[in-house]
Amino acid sequence: MKLNCDLGESYGSWTMGMDSSVMPYIDMANIACGFHAGDADVMQRTLALAKHYRVEVGAHPSYPDRQGFGRRSMNCSAEELVNLLHYQIAALDGMAQIHGLELSYVKPHGALYNDMMRHPAILQTVYKAIKSYHKPLALMLLATAEQAKHQADAKALGISLLFEAFADRRYTDDGLLMPRSKPGAVLDKTEVMAQVLLLVNEGVVITESGKRLALQADTLCVHGDNEAAIAEVQHIRQLLQG
């Protein structure tokens, strides 16, 4: 199972995350495209890091919400959302090509990610944006109980999907992520390791009510926001290799 991480989320003199520390331990870098975080300099540095460590590169677009770090929903029309996605993806795609890198997938960020998982119409709009881009890109989305339907819908459009699970987030009984505002939504270190082992060995997670939920994930999302998170990623990498 590949490890993916949201990176390039600094902006100007403001630093978010420890990209250079986590990059050696991951397989896929979801790089911010400027609308919730990131700028031209940050994108360039993050892409250079990805190239150095031979990490696969994906776009991490969001609603245009820097102040809210992309975590607030916005009522965009379908046309607006397609254009917002194309604008961000193309920016990172162009900069990646300068580094000799090939953008291979898209993982929406924050509220946009949650909205597409909860609202079929928004997911269909995201599909439309991916399908109408000038080259094939895979779409990363949450592995849920609706996975078979998502796979069938995407296949009908000729879109490849990458299903992800989260190492450090608690799941609801319907297979979505618990809102960060709720107590217990973010797992502690012991819970993270237990969840990773269950996912790798049995393909399940334990939900908020204690229910065992089966998930088939291609990739595991980890975070590198601080020293403790980096240590967790290192441990997860060792678990996957061992």
C-alpha cells in the first residue's frame, strides 16, 4: 500500500508542515495548487523535493479559500468548479513539466474533498473536470462502502480511480471521515498504529461506534505536520516494509 501526503501547503513566509522531513518516507505527494495554500516558490521547492526522492506527483486543488485553508464549503456552479479545478491542475502540471515530472493524479483538498464524497452532483462535476483535462489523470477519493458504485461510474467515463484510507482519522459508520470539530476525530499515536495494522492485515477499520468496516485502499494518507507526525510516518513505513 502506497503512502500519500498533502504537501506544499506553506505560503510566503508562513510555513505549514515539514515537507523535507516527510518526503523520503512517502510514495505520492499531493501538492497544493495555490487556492488554499502554496504559491509559485513553494510549488517549485516541493516539486524539486519530489523529484529528488522519486515521489509520484499529484495535484491537490481546493475551493478558493486561503483564509479558511480550504476547509469551508463554497456554493460554486458546476462550470465554476470545473474551471477552478482546471486552473489549479494546469498550474501544477506546467511547473512539474519544468522539473521533468509527470503529473499523474488529482486529490481534492479539504471541504471540496468532503463535499464530493457526500454529494453525488459535486463528484460528477469533479469527474467532468478530470475527464475534460487535456491528458489522462487519475482521481483519488475516499474508500467507502460506495466504492463499487464509484468504480463503475468512473469506468463508464474512462476515468481511473485511486482509493485511499486515512491512518490518523476516525471513520463514521457510513465510511466517511468524522469532522475534525468532533472529539476523537483525529487518532492518537497508538490508535494510528492499530488502524494501520488493521487496514494492512485485514482491510478493515473500526468506526466511531465500534463497527468493523471493510475498506479496499490503494493508498494510505499520512501527515507530516510536526516531529511526532514524522515519527508516525517512519513507523508506518517500517510496518509496510516489514
